Amino acid sequence: MTHNNLTAFVASIAANPLFMCFRGLAIGRELPVNDAMLLFSCFEEECFRKGDVLYTAGSKSERTVYIILQGCVSVRDASGNIFSTLRAGDIFGLFSFLDDRPHSVTVTVQNELMVLSLKRAYFDLITLEDPVLGNQLQQFMFRRLSHMSLKLESEYAALRNYTRSLHI
């Protein structure tokens, strides 16, 4: 990029209120500002209304990962039981984004929702066309996956300890 194009790019991202929202989240604050701007520019901004179903358990994945900027969604298992509510800063769709597995849950918008989304086809294009940016995206996804894995492991341990206490 030429200096003028780079300056215009930085100014357009910095002026975007959703970028400031992204930077206000823990996942946005952990990145240096230039990295955050580049990653933010890879994502698409989307809005959903209360009651919208983003996908259902068992459905074929569109291979899209979502970062919640504002609002919340309920996460239901295949039998319809709510087991989680995701809010600003949470990510969903990552597992099916990575390996094309069917969705294991139903995600329903609980109130006005603003997300950043990234489709796998665009991610693949970025990794081919701009390997440095693609590497940054891969590292970002890996950190998110590691975080989710640790969170699930902690939740599983807590549930296991709780069920043991019921049988004593």
C-alpha cells in the first residue's frame, strides 16, 4: 500500500464505531492496535433481530465464525435445552468453521445482535493472497480455540465435581 492508501485505511478503520467496540472487548484489547485493525478489516459486520435463528443443531455448516460485539444469543442442544448464553466478546461457530462439521447446537438471538463474521472461503482466500495476514488470522483462531478448549475443560471438571457431590 502507498502511504496515502495506508493512511486512508487506518483512518477508515479507526473511525468505525464497531472497531472501537471490538477494541473494548478482551479479545480486541489483547492485540496490538495495528494487528487489531488488520484482523477487524477481514470480518464482515452483521446485525440480527431478536428471535432470529442463526443456525440449528444438526444443520450443515455455512463455515462462518462469529464474534459478538453487542447483544446476546442462547445456545440450545439438539433436545432444545438452553445450556449457555453468549454475550459481547464471545465467539461461536468456530468448530464448524474449522472442520465443516454439522452444527451441534441451535443459536437464537435473544436481543438485537451485532457481530463480526468471517466465512471460511474468505479466510482461505486471505491465507493464499496475503500469507502474513493469513498467519495472523490463523494465530487469532488458534488462541480462540485454545481459550474455548480450556473453558470447556473447566466447565466439564466443575460439572463432574457437582455430579459426584450428588452421589455422596
